[in-house]
Amino acid sequence: MRKTLALFAFLAPATLCAQQGYVQEGEFGFGVGAAHYFGDLNTRANINRPKIAAMAFFRKNFGNYIALRVSGTYARVGYSDVYNDRNEYMRRRNLSFNSNIWEVGLQGDFNFFKFQPYSETLRFTPYVTLGAALFSYDPFAYLGGDKYFLRTLGTEGQGSAAYPDRKPYSTMALAIPFGVGIKYNINGRMNIGFEIVHRFTNTDYLDDVSTTFVEPEVFPPNPDGTPSPAFLLSDRSYETGAPIGAKGVQRGNSKQKDQFVTGIIYLSFNLQSYKCPSY
């Protein structure tokens, strides 16, 4: 009896280890892809002007289904009213912007299937991701070949004594990233994946467009008497016909916040993946 118990005690860990296989503690990775913006210049959620995006991340796994991710993302976004061929007013408005977004996020990843590197049958899973992020942005546009950052110009009267309720907006904002993805373990140590993550933000100024036009008097001319960049960039409809901007005329929709999305393909490398020792 004692010999039987001793043999069982010796074989039990090996049996348990064989059942558990490899344990993936975490992974780090990087990827590239595309980003797109949705907001006052792209109200129909068209995906016709994608720009570059990149990501780096570290993912800590808590078992085979749940992980916590810290990520850094770069996304270039931009749009122009010239692409609005179905809305004559927006085409005539003729506004445009570009912006570089730098984001730091904390997200929870939830696998649909048990994911276990080195396994022949558990090396693929779709997943969902949800979290919170902080990002910086600073919209700019070009006029006569020169680049102007729009926030400092106060194109909707921000910072003007005529509009004390319109304060300059911050270049920092919050976002809720929500997305879906898939990943596949290539050779135990390396994974390949693809994910689409949509950001719901708390700013309506990603594109520098939110409320109404203001009167031209808000933008003093240059010392030589020529129109200031702020005046010329606040209402660019003069480039497509008679100016449409006037005090109180709608320039944007402040009731809807701006959003952006990234689609990224990535490689990741498993950390501290252990195989149970042989007995």
C-alpha cells in the first residue's frame, strides 16, 4: 500500500503538468495599420481617407481567457469637405484638417477560445477589447502652402472677448477604445494578430469644428491690412463661391463628439511561457 501511494504521489504532478501544458504569462508586440476619423467633416462614416497608424503594447495574461493590456498608439487622421459629394452645404463649407494623435491606453482583452501557445488545437482565438485611453491631438490645416495649427487661431471665436463662453479647447482628451480582433500562435514564441478598435472620445474638436461661425470682426487683420490666417481658415467657403459663414450660422454639430478607429496587424512575442518538466 505504501509503495502504491508513493508511486501515485510521484506520478500525480506529471499527470497534472501534462494536462496543463504551457503557461503564457504575457506578451509584448508592435504593429502597423491605418486610422480613420469620423466627425463634423465626415458625418456619413465614410472610410475613404485612411492614414497611417502604429501600435506597441504589453499584455499581461491572467489565465487563457483574460488579459490586461497597456498600449501606446500613434494615428494620423484628417478629412476635407471636398470629399462630401452628397452634401452641397458641406462641400461649399470647404473646411479641412489633419492631426497627429498620440494615445496611451489601458484595456482588458477577453478571448472567446482558450488560447495556449505550443498547443496544436488551442493556438487561435478571436477576442474583444475594452478600456480607457488618454490622447493628445492638435489639428492643423494648410493655407497657401503654409501650415497653421487651428487651435491657437480660435476659428470659432475661442478666446475672443466677443465670445467669453467659448474657451480654447484642450489638446488632451479621453477615449473609450472598444474593438475586436483575432490572434494566432505561429511557433510557440510568436503570435500574429489583427484588430479593429473604435474610439469614442469626449472632444468635439478633433477636427477644430464644433459650433457656429462668428462675425469677421472677431479676427483682426494683419498689421499690413491683409486678412489674418484665422479669418481665412475660419470660413473657407470663399474658395468655392460666395462666403456662407456669418454670426450664428452652423459650422458644426456640438451635440456629437468626434471619433476615430484604427485597424492594425501586429506581431507579438510570448514572455515566460513554460512547459512542465518531464518526469
